[in-house]
Amino acid sequence: MRGMERSTSQTGAAPPGSAQDFTWQVRVYYEDTDAGGIVFYANYLKFFERARTEWLRACGVDQRRLAEENGALFVVRSTAIDYRAPARLDDIVTITSKIEKLGRASVDFMQEAWRGETLLATGSIRVACVEGATMRPAAIPDHVHDALRRGPGNDAPAVSTAAQLFPLIRRQ
């Protein structure tokens, strides 16, 4: 899989660790691999899910409390993953996550899995907010929406004007 080095990301995203990316690392365990010794393709979904969960935590969003106090849950609505190169046992994989679009009831994430300078996989994931009791679409609570707009570890909005919000975050 030549040409997948980080020097120019195929998705146009900044390298992991930039101001717009949240990064989280995972070590590949034996349980993550298939008979060929590479990460089983579906496990990238798990890696991406864990990174999004940690991203929410870094934004100050406690999903259990959100469900208990607001009745709101985040569920995956759709995914699209492009596999570029394999990860293997004991590899350290860095997952980057960033918001592509923030709507009133959904969030579109762009996520990438990297091993050092090698892009392993990219994913577009749409997460929807639903009412836990009915599983029907619901608006993201305002305090959560604000936290998502600010981003991980930020007390002030990461973006302040509508022009700056596009294309990273666009509120519907």
C-alpha cells in the first residue's frame, strides 16, 4: 500500500495532533487480529467508537449522565470506511477524530487510523441523538451542542463565526 504516508493525507485532514484533531491511541491485541495476523476489519469500528467516546469525555460530555438526566443517547446512524493498510499485533494505532458537520440532532465525524506515518483506515461516521425511551431522533441538548462546538478541552468556542464554521462545523 504505497503512497499512504502521512506527508499528504488522502482525506485532506491535518496530521494527528493538529488543533482541529482529537487523537487517541490503542494498542493492537491478539484478540483484535484475524487468522492472518492483521486487525480484523470490523475492529476499526471499535477503535473509532472508543476514540469518539474519549473525544466526548474530553469535551466534558458524560454519556451516562446525559442519558440519565436528559434521556438522550448517541447512536451510530451510518458509517463508511476505507481500508488502506493493515495493522498488526502490538502496533500502536493513533485514531484521529474531528467533526465534519454539527447539526441539531446529528454529528458527522471524520476519523483516521494511523500507524506512525502510515494511514491505515479512514472513516466517515454519522452519530445521531435519540430519545432513549423511544429511540426517535431528538435535538442534541444545548449544553452538549455547545460543548461539541467548543471541542475537547476548550472553554471558549473553537470557532466564532458562521464563515469560520464551514467546512469544519456547520450547524443546521
